[in-house]
Amino acid sequence: MNKIKGVLVVLTGLFLLVTVMSLFIPSKVVTVRGMPVHAPEAKILAQVTDLKAWKNWHPVFMQDSNAVFSTPSSGANASVQWNTAGKTNTIRITEQSTSGIKFLLIRPGEKDVENILSLAPLQDGNGYQVEWQALTHLKWYPWEKFAGIFTDKMTGPGYEVALESLRKKIEN
């Protein structure tokens, strides 16, 4: 009986230690990827701000013909929905400006991921840096906080592939 109590005390202490350590891990994870695109600003913005144009360059929409786009497909509250593994995913534009868009990625059972696709002129004046920022809010759970450490490594390559596809579409 004393051995069982000892094991329970050690497990409880370990759980508390992990929980306290997780409180020092930020609850927001920002993933940022950028890609230089050598093209006029209007041409880039036309592809970025109109969700229907994403079919031309975004890997998810190039492969998924079941995506449903709102009308209009650009501007605040424009959206697109598609199914993945039986769940409906939604992208909804929250703000559009002359330098890009802000939008939410909404998935059932998960916190919304805030995204920004923006343009900034390149130093040489020969194009624009297209930057994708994704802000993921984590719950307080220790396992979610520790998993958040790897969010950039898991999601970043997908943003890179999408931006590279955008660059190829626009420059060709």
C-alpha cells in the first residue's frame, strides 16, 4: 500500500510540475513565412484578395473541387467552405486593405486561426514580399502548450508551398 501511495505522490508531483512549466509557455504561436514575387502590386492583390482566385494557386483549392465560394468572393465577410475528413472548414475574410487581407481559418472543435496575407515592396523596387502570418491561440492545457512548440514546424511548410505556388502562378 505504501508503494502505491508513493507512486501516486510521484505522478501527482510530476503532473503539477509539467502543468506549472506549461504556464510559462506563451498561449499564442505566430507562424510567419514570406516569398518575394516579382510582379505588379495589382496582379498580386488580385490573386490574394479574391478567394475564388485561390483555386489558381492554393494547394487545398487546386485539389478540392468541392469548395463553395461566397458571392462576392472578396472583401469583408467573403468566405469559402470545404470538407476535410468529414468536417467543414471555413475561411472568412475579416478585413481587406490595399496591402492585403486578414482572415480566419475556422475548424469545428478548434480555436480559430487568425491569418494575414500582406504585401510589402522589395528593397530593389522590383516586386513585393508576400508574407503569410498565422496566429494560433492555444488553450491552457499542458499538452496543448507543449504541442504549440511544434506548430511552426507543422504548419509552416504548408504556407511555404502555397506562397511558392502563388509566386509561380503570378510570375509565369
